[in-house]
Amino acid sequence: MSKIKKTKIGKCKICKETKELNFEHIPPRSAFNKETKYYTLNQKEYYQNTQEYVFGNLKPKSKKEQGGLGDYCFCKDCNGFLGSKYVRTYKKFAQIAMSIIQSNDKNTKAYGFDISDINLLKFLKQIISMFIGCNNHLFTECYPELLEFVKDENLTELPNRYRFYMYLNNEGQNRNGHIYFTNLYGTVCEFTFRPFGFVLSIDNPNRIMELSEITNFKHYDKIKKVDKLPIILNKYPTYYPIPLDYRTKDELNGSI
Ligand SMILES: [Zn+2]
């Protein structure tokens, strides 16, 4: 039996009103996040001891938690809005991706499949709502267009400064979606939870070549007119706790 999550009083990250907040599962509970068991690790501590953690020589000292990853970030109304508008689409895509990863040889590095029956606009809005949930209020104060895009289910306009990428993942650690400043790529947020990883890149005119860009999912109304919508996604491990670092266990072993 899953434990009942209580509510907390706080400021909702979608409507910005102070009220009772529900525990929001990020990603949605229905997308393999129902009974997730996890440890919360101090980022610095993990960074300093990555190799020991990856190879199992060091066990996390923090208490193991379960019941799904998430936080108290949205009120009941906003939670319900996201649930009714976007969550089912996300779940559907996650199920397809998970079954594709599991049914193939684990050494396969890239997967191509047809996504023509996924509403990609809704999918993108769900991804953005997860980035909003993962970050503090400053995030949407700095990037208000992201919030407007999520709040209006029909809005297809989003400035080109926001670019989105995705990949498949079933190996390594989750990535928490927090905003991060990299030397190479500028401002990024990366959220990883099996079977997906998502990257939001802000104000970087250069494409991130390793990943499949999905920014044009916002134009789903135009691209859906094509019969088949193929997508190719690479699969990456996420052992190292830095966004956009996809070194394998072997590479990690040799390089640190
Ligand atoms: Zn709200």
C-alpha cells in the first residue's frame, strides 16, 4: 500500500496563489513513478565520490524513501489541470518507450519509432510543467513564457530561446531538472527518469548534437499532417551527476 501524502500550505508554482499544495509526482505517478524507492543524496558528496557510488563501494547514508519522486509544488486545481490535460499523453509515450527499451538488446544505442499517435504539444507541455515543478519560483519569474505555455493548453507560441531535447535512459541516476550553468552549453535544465531524459537549453543558439531536438513539438498542429512521425532517440546512461554527461561505467572507470 502506498503511503498517503499529506498536503502543505505554500505558493503554487503554476497559479502563484498561496494555498494547500498537493504532493505532485514528478514524473507522473502513472509513468513508472508510483512506488519509486530512492535516496536523496547531497550533490557535492555524490560529486566527490561518484566512482564509489557507481561501483557500489559506497552506500548512501540517507534514509531510503519510497512512494514516488516529487514535491509539494502545485495546488489541487493546477494538479488537476495538468492531470486532465497532459499526463495521459506523457504516460502513453513513456509506456511505448519503456517497452521498446526492454524488448531490445541492451547494447542498442539508438531507437527509431513512430510517434504519430502521440499529441506532441501536450507531451512538451507536460515536460515543461515538470521543469517548473523541479525548480523554485525564481525559475518562472526569469522565464515567464514557459509558465504561460503550460497554463494555456492551446498556446503554440514559445520564444526560440527555449530549446528542448530528449533521449532514452535506463541506466544510472535520476537527474533532478534543476537549473544549471555549464561552460559549454550555457543554461540548461536536465531531468532524467526512466525511460526518458529531457534537456531544456536556454539562450544557446547551437544545437546540442548528441540529443534529439524536440523543440518543434510545439508546432504539433503543423507536423501532425504528415502521415508518419518517426523519431530517433539515443539511449544514454546517467552515472555522472552533471547535466549532459553521458559517460558509461567503463568510461567513468578509466577517466577519474
Ligand atoms: Zn495552483
